[in-house]
Amino acid sequence: MQMMSSLIAEVDAALGGLRTALEAGGYGLSVDDVQPDGTVQLAVTAGSEACEECVMPDDMLVLMAERAISERGLALGGVQLRKDWPGK
């Protein structure tokens, strides 16, 4: 379990730049989990001032997250994205 939480922390750190870009638009980014097969589960949340239609497309978010993770030297199995919007 300790090793998995360490991996989550590494993935979280790798996504710092993407998180900063999303926060500028009123969104949050968090790592929900890293599955045993290496799949990273991310959550994008919209703040009260953010609009659902304004965030970049899912495929672009996934691509950017995968790139940031691989540039950090982490060999994982892909990214799944979940969106949480207020009132939904």
C-alpha cells in the first residue's frame, strides 16, 4: 500500500504544470487512483466560476496528462478521466 501511495504522489507531482493551467481557468485536477495495471484515474473538477463547456476536450486532457507522466519517467498504462461539475 505504501508503494501505491508513493506512485500516486509521483503522478500527482508530474501533473503539476497541467494542474496549474487548469486552475487558471477555475478547474481542479486530482489523482484518484493508480490501478494495479498502471491505469491512472484522474478527476477534473469545475469551480463555481468555471463553465463545463470551457475546459479543453477530454482527449486533449488525457494526451497532456499522459505526456506529463511519461516525461517524468513513469511508465504507466494510460489515463482515465472523470469530470465533476457543480450541481451534477
